[in-house]
Amino acid sequence: MSRGARPGRLAVALLALAGAAPPLAAQSGGTTAGEVLLLPATARELALGGAYAAIVGDEGSVFVNPAGLAAIRHAAVGMSYQPYLFGAYLASGAAAVRVGRFDIGVGLHTLDYGQDTVYRPDPATGGETGIADPAGAMVGAYSAEAVTSLAYRFGMFSLGTSAKYVRDHMSIPDTALYDASGPAFDVGGALAFFDIAALGVVVQNLGPDLRTNTGTPAPLPRTVRAGFSLNIVDPEETSRLMVTGDFVAPRGRGSYWAFGVEGGVVAGGVGLLGRLGFASGRAPGDERSLVVGGGLVFHNLRLDYGYQGFGSMGTGTSSFGIRWVP
């Protein structure tokens, strides 16, 4: 970048959208497109360390394991927002509804890098420095996924599938600097032992490489997850305590474990929950392995919070979520 620009955010965007992801992006391995597919979509998922393959009855399952939607009895809806690094932000929204023996879910998840001024070479210095574009042109970038899911439950078993449209994009007005897009698919299953425990397995981001305007195909971040969730305390009781864990095998990177704990007190439909997540054996990156969060319960309303710290920068980002589960 030329002098005078803010290189941090644009460098992150350029590297991520080109498939050479930066070490600052959480869980990014730098070998695939679709950066948004590698980041927790909801505040609760973030606070549980991403261990979500066996979470059931949560609309956030649309982004992880669609089979988890099958435990939703009527409907569920939720939104999350996370101010991210260098002025970027993560945002998601999801909803699910029971129709007969099926649960249908939809979701949208985006990583928006924001906009920066376009800088041109300064003729007065022979191009050694830059000046702001005289027309005030801005460069913007984002990575996004739109998801539609279908889940079916028979007894304790459930199966689910998701169809996604994924797009990475960077442009200045009337000119696409980089564009990659295409379909992706998830296929998952879950086994729920009433409200006590569940097992889940999912293959994420199946499909062809994304098509790009550069002519170089961009591979999807295919990932296999197998996990469990266990309510150590009956969730109908006043006290709550759940543990969850995932074995995660990402394409082109080493496998690792993710664990989460959720506990607290809920009485008369009102309560407070704390959450703790941890990743073990994940490829080195700037994101800290330990994440924290919590939630407020007010009958059908849930307010969620998650915090992800980063090492070398000495900072972190907070995710805020709201869910309605009638």
C-alpha cells in the first residue's frame, strides 16, 4: 500500500480474499477461500470455543451442523454482531421453523472489511508516495455466505443438509478487483439422548472450487467435525451445566480439539449463564485459545456474549447476540 493509506485492514482483506489468509483471522489456515466460513457465526458458538457439532435445538446450527435444527419444536430466530479487527465487522442472522416432520432453516453470515480511500501514485514523487483519489473513490471488501437448511428427525436420530452460496469480493467503484463465488453444501447427522446428551457429525463446505474473475479456482475450506454435548445437570433443573467438545479436521491443515462449558442458574424462566471455550492442538495463530462469554435468559429471550482475545496486538473482540426460542 502507498504511504497515507491504512494498510492494516486492506492488507488483511487482500490476503484473505486471495486465499493467503492472515495469521490474525481466527481459525484461518490460509489455504482456502471463504474466510467467513472459518469464523464462529454466533456469540454463543464463539463463547463455546466453536464446539458446536452436537448442539441441538439452536438456530445457530444452520451454520455448523444442520441436523441440530431437528430438535427445534416450533421456531427459533437469532442475530449476532461482532466488531472485528481493523474496523471490520462480523454479522449473522438465522431463523428456523418446524413444518410437519421437518425443520427448515435460513441464515446469512458476513465478514465486512469496510471501506478505505483509494490511493493513487503521486506523479510529483515519481510514484514513490500516494495521494487520495481525486474523485474520492473507495475500496471495499467482504466475505459472505447465505444458507438454506433442511433437517428431518426420526426418533433420537436426525439428518440435515445445507445449501450455501459463498462469495468473496473486493472492488472499487465499477471495478471488481477480486471476486470468487459459488455453491457449497453441508451434510450432517445427530443422535440426541433426550435432553441429556447428543452426538453430532458433519462434513462442511462440500462442492466445487469457487469461480473467480482471475481465472484461478479458489478451493472451499472443507472441514469434518465430530462432537458431543452432555448436560451434567438436567437442563430442567435450576442449576445448569453442559460440556461440549468437537474434533475438527480442516482441509489442508492439522486437526484439533475444541471444548466448551456452559453453566449457571435459571429459576422461573430467568437466569444467568457463563461460558468458557478452549482449543487444543490448533495451528498457531494470533487468536488466543481461551475464549469466554455468558448469557442472560428471560423466558424465551436469550442474550449472548462472547470474547475472543488476540495475542500480539494485546486486544480482543466482543460478539453480542440475541435469540428468541418460543
